[in-house]
Amino acid sequence: MQCLETAQNGSLLKQFPRFSDALSLVETLKPDYSIYCLRPQILADTAKRFIELFPGKVMYAVKCNPHPLVLDALCQGGINRFDVASASEVAQIGDTYPNAQIYFMHPVKSRPAIRMAYWEYGVRHFAVDHYNELQKILEETGGKDLTIVVRIKTPPSEGSLYHLAKKFGAETVAAANLMQQAAKVGCKVGITFHVGSQCIEPQAYSKALDMVGEVMEISGIQPVCIDVGGGFPVAYPGIDIPPLEDYMTEIERGLERVNPTPEVEIFAEPGRALVAAGCSLLTHVQLRKQEQLFINDGVYGALSELLDSKNSLLTKVVRLDGSVSKEVKEFSVCGVTCDSTDMLPSPLCLPVDVKEGDWLEIDHVGAYSNALSTKFNGFCSDAFAILDNAPPSLVEQSQQVLVAATN
């Protein structure tokens, strides 16, 4: 797949400071602020692999991480379609990547956002889950050359971190009626769903596709597109997830039962699965109290999602003299703000001699980190740097493989 023009020359990626690894960054900058450490090649390779495996077209869910460096790296991996949720995301993608395909997949949109997306940026795909939203879109666009993508409500998946159908989605009969209403006024019609974020149950996709088949049968309409949404998971420490291939197999099985015509476009909207592993966070230890550490970021900043996920992320100590103990223990970690709730919900496993002045490289923070960061208490870092080495998780995996091979 051809990369978008803006990303082809990698101009933005070339403008940011680049280091061989986190130690080199620390030696050069000695930062007392947190830094997002981006690995563009990981992002590009992850995007390429997803595109190769998915039986359709892949759009990136911009909400997951909208940073320009992230977008450029994904584009170099072949992403040229984007799922957006707001007027600002429409403008960001449309202004940066004029040849990109933009899909406005938030089921509830303001009238100004609809007008801007349609008239200024040529957006033609709009998600809906209610008749009133359909009417808004028809009134603001004139109803010409539209693809209305009806979002259906799917049951909760036990393996999902967030059940996204709590807020959005039409029941089966209502979704079929909505498709008929959109088709009646001359719109092309599609169907979409979301099984829930960080879904570790591949069968959830084929079950949802069975619901798509029911909606198609009730409506009597062959959709122009079927969008299986996002929810594809990431292997955080201590969380076993099925291989990505298992998800694709379930999607293919579900599509076989639905039996769409060859002209029907198949879409996916991955976010987390594309970006989580492509960024780590470099933080500074400001104080140690026994087995409690205070760092210069936290749940009001890059680590807010940990409150829900309860993940304990793989973390590496970076010390200028390199003399770090091999013995490890668990430490509770406090964030930088004065709020007593600013604490990581799960401990981090670190060398027993970790101390004030050390830096911590926290891995797998590419998803929902800088995108959710606040300026509470005046603490906010949007500093980015590019690292060339493998992230801590890949280094650990390679070491485990080496040990296994040796044994």
C-alpha cells in the first residue's frame, strides 16, 4: 500500500531529536520532565502487519494517539484511512494528509462538525445509531453522495476492558429500520459495531458479525461496507492474549456466514493494537520513601489509563553510571501532583536500589497516554524524542527466547 505524500519523506520525523536509546537521551538531556520515547519503526511495522493480516481495509482510530509523529509513522507503515471523532480530528487529518480517506465514525456529531467535514474536507462516511442523527446529517449536507454507516449494539464481551456498546449502538430491529430510512432517501448504507476495547475474546467478532447478518436479513439491504470496529488487544505484562491471526480467522468465519457480495468493503478501526508498543515513557524519580517512589508523571498525565486497566507496565531503570542491582522488588508509585489519588493502582517491579535521581523507562504507553494527559497542578509534558533501539518489552522477550534456547 502506498504511503501518504506527507509521510513519504519523513520530514517531521527527521525534525525531532533522535537517540540510540534511553541512556543516550539521559546522558545528553538529563531531563527533569517526562519524555515520550517514540520508536517509529515499531509503529510502521505493526501497521504493515495488521494491514497484511486483515481481510479488508484498515483505518486508524485517531483518538488513540493523535500525535503528528505517530500519524506519520503509521502512514509510513501503509495507513491512509482514518477514523475520526471530532471536527478538530477531521481538520488535523484533512490538512496534513490531503489524499487520506476520512471516516466520521462518532455516532453523535455537532451540526457544525458535520458541515465542516462534508463541505470543507469531502467526508462522505458518517456513523449513526439513531434517526435524529441521520436527520441532522441529511439537513447539513443536502443528503447527496452519503454513506450512512449504522452502528449496532453488541452484547458485552467478558474479555473487554471497556464495553463501548453501553453508550452507542442501535438494537437489531432499530438498526435495520435505520438502514431502510437512509436507503429510502438515496444514501448508501453500511453497518458497524465495536466489541469493546482490549478485547481478548476473538469469537466476539464473529458473534457480532452474526448480528450484522440478522440486521441485513431484516432490512433486506446489502450494505456497501461492513466495519468490524476496533478493540484488538495488546499483550501488556501479565495479560495473555490470543494471536492476532485468531481474530482475523474469526472475522473471516463471520464474514463467510454473512456472505456479503464481493463489492462490499470490509473495514477495521484499530487504535491500541497499532500504537501501544511504539512508545515508552521516560520519567524521573523525585523521591523514595522506603518502598514508595514519587515520579514526575502520573495518572493525571501519561498514565491515566492504568486506573481502569490496572496494568503493571514493564519498567526499566536508567542510571547514568549503569550500576543497577539485578535484585528486584515491588514498589508503589506516586504521581507528580498533590492529589492523593495520583498513584498507580498496581506496583512496578524494579531493582531494589532504585533511588531519587534515577530515570524510569515505562514501556507500552503508546495508546491513550498523551491523548488523555491533563494540565492538572500545572504538570504537563508533551516532550517527544525518537529512540532507535528495541523497547524494553522486546528486549525482555528476546532474552527469554535466548534462555529457552539455551536450556
